[in-house]
Amino acid sequence: MKKFHHISSALFSLVLAVIVAFVFFYLIEIRKQKIHSILSLDLVRAERLIVDNFNHTSSLIRNINMQIVNSSFNKNRINQILYKFRSNPILVETFSWTIFSWSDRANKIIVDADNGIIDNPIDISDRDYLDFVKNKAKDNIFYIGKPVIGSTSKKWIIPGGVGVFDKRGKYRGSTVIGFEIEIFAKLIQKNILNPNVSVTVFKTSDQIPILFSSANKIEYYQNYQPKFDSKISDLIKSQFSENEIKGYIEIISNKKAFLIKKLSEYDITIVVDYRSKAIENELWNSIWSRSIEFLIIIIFAGVIIVIIYKKENSEKKSIINLKENAEKNNNEKTNLMRIISHDLRNYISSIYSLSDLVLNDNSNDNNDKIISFKKCCKIIKYQSSEMLNFVHDLLDFNQIDREVIDLNKLEYCNVKKIVEMMIYLNGNLSNSYDLKIIKVFDNKIPKLKCDRVKFKQILDNIFTNSIKYNKENGEIKITVKYLKDSSQIFIEIADNGIGMTQKDIKEALEGNAHKIDKSEFTKKIDSHGIGLPLVKKLVELHGGLIKIESVKDSGTKVKLWFKIEGELIYPEEKNFNCEISSILDEDDCHIKQEDRKKILIADDEEINIFVFKQILRKTNYQIISARNGLEAINLVKKNKFDLIFLDIWMPEMDGLKASKVIQDFLKQNKMNIPIVFVTADDNLDTKQKIIDLEIKYFLDKPYTKEKILELIKQIFYKGQN
């Protein structure tokens, strides 16, 4: 037993030793990879700095040489060319070259960018790169030479140049330049990210160290006596032999780390070195810190496993519940889509059948035909209006579901007038149910700042519900008051219809009105269960409050409160019947016109233009039409219009682009013509584009005579709000 115990202890110790050794070597490898990443990054930065300097300079010299060839090698012209390419002080932070000089074929500098034409030419024939430049001049190669003291700058430089042949193929000289080694070293030092990294630059062919740069030290070539660590020189000599010169070398170990890269194009070698002592210190620090982390991970791993195990069952139950809820929601959406598709088919079917009836009426009795025709058209109009309202509500309901619905342009609106218009426009519907409409309005009601379209939508949804769910010969009472104490506008729409239970109210506000039992209500109702959630959201967007009070079989009251902020603005008192008549173009209050106003209508659909002209045929307006944006632009340039209607979606050029061109033309000619966008697009992005173009008006399709005349009146006679 004792022997077995010793064997178990030995095996455990062996396994533990293997694990520790594995972790140790793993951490060493991780650290080596990190050092390699650091060196690679600094190598790339150093290489980019050097290559960018050389490439940029090479490009400039080639440009200079082309101009020198075209100047016929005239000294004065060469002087002017070189002066243009002087070193810009702004570039000192990025580039390290000094000035350009021109060396003639005798290797003497005769023109200098700073000193101009030199009376006593400077002999530079001892520089090793000139022979290469002369021999390779036809190849247009930029060659780098050994470090020298600059002939004019008197600083240690890396010289370089490109030779020039004339048009007859004769060597005429070279454009030369020097890179200041000290500035080069400082630029490299500035670009080194890690303080433990140093960069050494060699002349590859001669293995001459040019510069050494680290975080706190800079050395560079002086008197051909390198002042560098011998290990780097030995490393270069051992790795770059005459017989085999590799392009890239990396040496990463526990005690030393180098990356070496040769830039063949410029005969330059870069050595990136990681400080040896730093490698050892960081390695042990890494081992200790990782070991502590490893122990902490083991301790917490056990705790996490226990927690996960305990939560597993509750999470499974949650997943099951989520799945059941998802299936329930899918079933509800399926039912809603079934109801929607059924109602849409009913609308379209009735419109189609009535249209077919009108088109195929072969009756000989003209009076009977006219009566039948008008009756069919009234029903078609009613069904179209119902379907349009349904589609608008459906789109807005979808925006609520995606949480993207928002208010558009806010303006001060006459609440009493909007309510009066709502009652008037729904008159046919309320008359069909023989309902009595009772109005209780305060004499003076201030204007409300709101989105006019969405505010009408709120009232229209509530009012049409009161009509549809009312009893025969019932009544609807509409109250509009200004509450001075709370500075609120109060609106109440009350009916004595079928009413709802508290459960029904909750279902209706959640968009589930189709679930409410209406079996006792014998009258057929066009309702889709999406109106009240939309109303609630639109009221909240206006900062208002909605409250529904209802009793089964007794009726429903919908109460609205809207806060008025700032100064009270009261509308002008007007005869509403006169206003309605003017909107409908009736005789008792016709729109006054001093001149025959000219209106442009741009739409690619012939039927839309026909409808527009039919609506305005009894007015005194002159109507001109265009089929696309380009035609509209040409007509605007040739005619003086009082109003322009632009359809958004047209071929060749759409309304949005055309409006921009027209607006620019109007500004140039100091003209101001109102533009109205006509669209069936209810997308918020499209409305935002209209707002961005600073277009004040737009007309939704389909439009009615009342809508168009009301809009024209609003534009031409702004005083009537």
C-alpha cells in the first residue's frame, strides 16, 4: 500500500511537471510571437519612411530631368527649374532631403537650388554613385551612394541622383541630392513605437552602417568609422554573404530578436533589434502574471460551471416559453394578414365590378344611365377612400411596429377648422347611417402646433369609428374647448353606439380589435383593428394624452388633451360655409383672381394629367403639362408659371433632381415660384428628401378635387391658413 502511494505521488508529480513545462514553453512562445509582432510593426514603419523618402525624391528628380532636357541644358533655365523644387520647410517633419543640384558630365556641380549658378564649380567626381548614374542614365534609375559630407550643406548625407541623356543619346549630366542622415535618424526615432526597439540602416553592397536609432539614442556615419554594436555588424556579415543575399531574415529566440530586410531597389538593409535584457525581463514577468491568471481561471471555472449547471434548466424553460410566444405571435400575424387580404379583396372586387358595370352598360335610357353612372361612381369613390384610409393606417401601423414613425413638418393649425372639415368630408358616411352630429365649440380656441396630416389622421380615425360603431338614428357629440388653467386644448368625441368593455378597450389599443366579439352588432363594418394603436402613438408623439371611456351597449367617449406651449395664437374668424364653398369652387365664394394664373403639371402618367385637368377645367387657371423632369425644366425656362406640380418618380429625370435644377434657375433669375411635389410614396426617407430640398408643399396620391383646390388656395391666398 505504501509502495502504491509512492508510485501515485511520483505519477502526479510527473504530470504536474509536464503541465508546468508545457505552460512555461507555451508562455515563452506567446512572448516570442508578441516580440515578433512589435518588431514587424516597427520594421514596416521604418521601411515605409525610407521608401517614401526615396520614392518621392526619385519622382521629383525625374520630373526635373524632363524639364532640363526640354530647356536645352541652359544654365539659367536649369537654375529656375531647380529653384522651383527647393525643399519646403513644411515637409521637414516627413522628408529629410536637402536641396537639388545639377552636376555636368565632368561631375562638377554648376547649378544649386539655393546658391544658383556657381562661378567655381564643385568637383564631386570622388563620389561612388556617379559612375553608376552615368552608365544607367538611359534607364532613368535613382541610385544611392556611400555617406559623404555634403558639398554645400557640409552635413553628413546619403547622396543620390539620376543621370540625363539628351535627345541624341549623349550623357549631359545628373540631378543630384543629399539625404541628411541626422534628420533621417530622428525621423526613424520618432516613428519607433516600442522603447526597447532600435533600428540600424546599412548600405547593403558595402555593408557600411549609415545610422543607428533607438528611443533614447541616435548615432550616424562619421569619417567612415561606424559606432555601432559589433553584434549587429557581425550579424549582417554572417547573414549577407557575397554568394547568398537573402531579402528577409528573422531571428527570434529567448535571448535575442532581430528582423532584417533588404531593400534591393535602393541597396539599403534595415535591421530591427529588440533589447536582450528587455526580452528576459518581459519573459519572466509574463510567466508570473500568466501563472497567476491561470490559477484564477481554474478557481473561477469551477464556480462558473456550477452556476451554468443551475441555470441550465431555467434557460431551457425560458426557451420553451419564447418558442410558444413566437408561435402565438406568428399565428396572430397570420390571422391579421388573412383579415387584411380579405378586406383588400373586397374593396378591389367591388371597385372592379362597378367599373365593369359602368363600362358595359348598354341601356338606351340616357337618364337612367346617368343616374346609374353617378351612383356607381359614388360607390367607387367611397370604396377607394375606404381602401386608401386602410392602406395609410396599415403603413403607419407598420412604422409603429418598427418604431420608426415620427412627425413631419410642425405648423400652427386652426383646430376648429380641422374638426369642421373632418365633419364635412365624412358627411356622406354619417348621413348613410342617419346620424345626428352635435357640435360644442368654444368661441375662441388658440392654434395648436402640430403635424397637420397626422393630427387629421387622429381625429378622422376616432370620428369614423364613432360613425361605424353607432346605432341607426344615433348621435355623435363633438366637443372642442380651450382649458385656460392647464393651457390645453380638449377634444371629446362621444357616441351612443355599441360601446366596449374594459377588456375590449385593452384589445383595441393593442391592435387586436379583430378579436372583439361583434356578433350582436348586425351592421356590416369596414374595420381592421389597427386604428386605435396608431391614434395612441400619434397622440403621444404630439405630447398629448388619450383616454377612452366606454360602457357596453351605451356608447363610447374618446377624450384628447394637447398642451399649448408658448404664446397663444388665435386664428381669424371666418364663415366656414364660405371657406368650404371656395375650396369646392362653388359660385357663392369663388377664388378671386386678378390675372389668369399659369400652372405647370409634370407627370409621366397621361391619366394623372387628365385627372388634374378635369379637376381644374372649370377654374380660370391655364394648365400646361410635361411628361418628365427635363421637359419641365425646359418649360420653366421658357414660360413664367405661378405654380409647379412635380411628380417624384418620372423617367429621364425624376422630380427631386428636376426641382433642384429649377430652384437654381429661379434663384439665378430672382424668381419665386411655389413647387408642389406629387407622390404616392409614404416612405419617411422620401419625405425627408423633400424637406431637405426646402420644398414647402407636397400632395399625396390619390388626390381629390377638394384636396387640390384647398392646396392651391393655401398657396395663392396664404392669409386663409
